[in-house]
Amino acid sequence: MERRSTRIGLALWALLVTAFLWIPLLLILVYAFNRSNVQSWPIPGFTTHWFRVAWDAQEVRDAIWLSVRAGLLATGIAILLGSGAAFAIARFRFFGRESVSFLLVLPIALPGIITGMALNTFFVFNHIDLSLWTIVIGHATFCIVIVYNNVLARLRRSSPSLLEASADLGADGWQTFRFVVWPVLSTALVAGGLLAFALSFDEVVVTYFTAGAQNTLPLLIFGYIRLGQQLPVVNAIAFAMIVLTVIPVALAQRLMRDTGVLRRGAANVTEATQGIPAV
């Protein structure tokens, strides 16, 4: 049994780690409302002026729209390829299976600059012009890993006997997918998609090597900071990015909780086979 001092120590440690991660973000959130264009403490007053300045800038709106498009396209590709790879790894046994799984997970472990440089070299060697689609390909390399891990974890928690029971009771492939597989995997796919979009939306290193002359939101912020201009506007944009990133991550965390996978899947086997003569 854990002692009270152990629980207090763990809670204190968790609080310190949370503070270490969130205090810099909270400072940015506060500075976004700073009336002065000089970042000093204490803040002389509060205003929403910089949000209006950021929104009125055409380049900011274009960067937001480009980031959203790239994130949605990369997420769609990641859901298709990541879920397919997870099915193959979880349901089939073949030579090199563990090696394939390792190669699928590797991109998320590599530094973004390595992935970006490798992609840039590939595009230049093949005379591919940098565009929206090169950004999407770059983001998909690590977004696939997020979806793959989510779906694979869910498949490993679900029992293959549910599929066997559905087939034994006469359900065809579509009925099995609709009533058994989809209810089990739906939350994992949605959670993986949300996390993939959040990761894509604020990725700067890979985007830097695959965007060419285009500016996504992270690249625009990077340029503003590098040139030392419009720091109050940067804070306002960063505020919006933090909010837009926290929402999908929070939703994904909620969806990844225990959702009664086995109970729901077993119940749906009966629904899938209603009215079908037993074999």
C-alpha cells in the first residue's frame, strides 16, 4: 500500500512538471493581451488590439488557411495508410512483421530536421517543385505514426474472436465491419486523426524544408521572430495556435479513454447477425 508521503511526493512532482511545461505558455497567453508593444513585467494594461491587427493581415489569414488545408490532407492520408498498416500488423503474421512495424514508428522518433532534409533532397533529386502537396507528404510521414499507434493499440485490446463469431453466425464482410469493427475502432481513428491534425498544424521544421515560398502559420511566426518585428502580433497568433492545438488534443485524450470496447463489440456481433441463419 502506498504511504501518504509517497502520494504527496508524486503529486508534487506532477505539479512541478506541469508548471514547467505550462508557465511559459501562460506567459504568452498573458502577453497576447499586453497593451504595450514592449514585453515587460508588470504589464501596463490589457487590450485585444493585437488580435485585430493579426486578423487584418492578409498574410496571416493565408498562412492559417494553408496550415489548415495541409493538416486536413495529411490527416486524411494518415488515417487511410495508418489504419491499413495497423490492420496488417495486428491481424496477419508474415516474415519481417516486426521490422515493418519498427520502420513505421521510426519517423516520429527521428529529429524533424533529419526528416525535412531527407524529404527536401528527395524532392530536389526528382525535380519536384515544392508546393502544398510536398508539405502534405512531409506531414503525413509523422502523422501516419500517430494513427497507426492508436489503431494498433485498439486492435490489440479487442478480441479477434469477435470477428470469428460474426463470420460463424453468417455475417458478411460489410456487416462485420459496420457492426463489429467500426464501433470498436471509430474512437481510436477519430482520436488519432485529431492528434495528427494538431501535430501537423504546429509543425515548423518539416514544413520549412517542404514549403518553398509558401508560409504556413508556424513559418510565419518563425519569420516574425527571426526579424524581430511585430512581437505583439506573434503573441496573439501564438495564443490562437495554442487554443487550436489544445482543443483537438483534449478531445483525443477523452476519446482514448476506456470505452467499453469488448462489451460493445460483443453486443454488436448479435446485431450484425440478426435475421441471418446460423451456418
